[in-house]
Amino acid sequence: MEGQAHSVEEWIALAHRHRGDAYAARKSKRYSACCTSTGLSIECLVKAAIVKKFRWNRFPSKQERPSLYSHDIGLLIQQLDVDLRHINQAFGPKIATMTALVRNARYDPKPMPERFVSDIFDAAFGRYGVMEWLTKTFHLS
């Protein structure tokens, strides 16, 4: 299928591209764009982890695995069959922030406060952030 990442490497490249977009949007104080790009970056990295964990040579089609065609990071993380109660406690709050906040934030018509976006950005890319957790846990590089 054209226009769709399939391999672990393609999903990782997309994750890094969206992370760069998030950094640029945050720097220019475009907080909604920063939040969206942050969510997309983590979504792509979760999809890379899914492909790697299940040793697929390509990302399944929507007909094969419709549950993977979601922008909901929490639902995608569930596909990894990870018991979040048993992960390093430093990562837990950051994962909870990403799964709870990003899901609803992209559809809120009100301007996003800088602090809110900063918390999401840190939860995704900061120390003990979701990107670090996914990269270490699923050996993504």
C-alpha cells in the first residue's frame, strides 16, 4: 500500500520526523501543532514496537488488524500486551500522561496552555518519557 509505513525502520523514521516537527512547533509557540506532532511521533513509535514485537515483516492491513488503525496511544500500547503495573515506576506517570491527555487534547477547540503542552512534550520526549521507554523496552533505534 502506498503512503503507509510498513517496516520497523519506516515507523521509526516517521516517529523522528514528527518529533522534529514537535520541537519546531514548540519553539515557535504553536502549541496545538506541537501536541499533534508529539502524539503522532509516539503513535509511530508504538507501531514500530508492535511490528518488532510480533516479528512481522510488514504492518498489517486494516482488514487484517483494524485495532491497529487508531490514533489512540493507550489503545495501541495495549496491543503490545505489556503489563504497565510491572514497568519501571519512573516511566509510569509519563505513559499515563500521554495516554490520557493526548487522546482528548487534539480535539479541544480552546487554545492549549503552554504548561499543558510542556507536560505532554516532556512525557513523550523527556527523561523517562514514552519514547525512551519504547526504545529501551523494544530495542528500537
